[in-house]
Amino acid sequence: LKDETSIPTPQEVNENTTAVDVTSVRDTLVPDSVLKQLSAQDSLLNTFQNITELGEFVSNIRSGVNVDRADLVQENDLDYIQFPRKGSEPNIDYQVANAENYFTAQPGDLLVSMKGTVGEVYVPDRKVIPDSNWAVLRFDNEQTAKAYAAFLRSSYGREQVNSLTRGTRIPYITVNDLSSIPVPVFSDENINKLASQFEQASPSDPADQWDDLLQEVVHNE
């Protein structure tokens, strides 16, 4: 039996316990995951005054598609946008035959990688066919898609994505998780500013470059 003096009293247990409000956390009661999500949300709220879910700006969100191997060619119009490497443009090794049989992404869509290299973004300037490792978020216009792509490249955006990423051997995030990510609400002027910077940027640009721009945007809201 343990010495009675080594057994903590209820008061001592309470004093050494972190209370967590789980009402704003989705789909998990794993303590580390809860704390990670709350920390990410607090970081965002400390910087931006007006926050909502990414899904509020999206008319549709879905995953990409698996293309039959027989339809992967190198001589057609629509590119097959494959799994991205971290900090680089996505792989485009094939085009797709019988493209009318597959879902296509288009300008105004934001592609976010969901598996392996989670959180890489791509905004197509033409119709493309994204593979199933991409989530496709359909915005009303291309400028808004680019503005939120810029946000997701910042450390603020990456922290939100990382807080919802699951899996140990192969990290992944779900379509529903992406839709629920907290994001700032930007004015039309700042959407255009972020979109313009995104058009000139490279995927390998450091996150703090976007942080500086977002800080400037905050002061102008």
C-alpha cells in the first residue's frame, strides 16, 4: 500500500489540473489535441479581431479524384495536378484523357493538400484535374482564393492546419477540418492586396514574409 501522505488530496489534484473548454474544439477529446487547437485559435484571436470559419467563404468543398491509369497521358489539354512537394509547385507529369468523366478545378478554386505534405496550397489559373490528395475549396472569385492561400502560407495559417492534422506515420487532414479552420475576415481592399502578393510569390517563400504582410493588413483593417 502507498503511504497515505503520498496520495494527493482532491484539492491538490484540482490545483495541478488544467481546465479546458472543449466547446469550440471539433471531433476530438484527446487532451494534447484539444490544447493544440485552443492554442492555435488563441494565437489568431490575439492578432485578428474578426474571425470566422474558412467554410463561410466557400460555396463547395470536396476532395479531388483518382484518375484511371489508362486515362493518364502526355498529350491532352487538362493537367493532372498531383501530390505536392513541400515548398514547391505541385507535380504535373500527366494530362488526362476523357477529362469529361472527371471533376475539374478552375480559377476561383483553392487546392489544399490533405495527406503527407499537409497544407500546401495551389490556385489554378486554368481548368485542371486535381488528384485525391487535394481538397478543392470553391470561392466566388479568384482574388479571394488567392488571399486565403496567402493566409494559409503564413505561420498563422500553418498553425491552424497543423493543429487539426492527424496521423503519426502519414499525417492527414479531412475536408471537414479544412472547412472549419478559423480565418480572419479581410476587407475587399486587403483581399486584393494579399492576392496581388500571392501572384508574385513562390511556394518556397518563408512563412514570416506572409506574417509581415498580414500584420500590415491588420493595421489597415
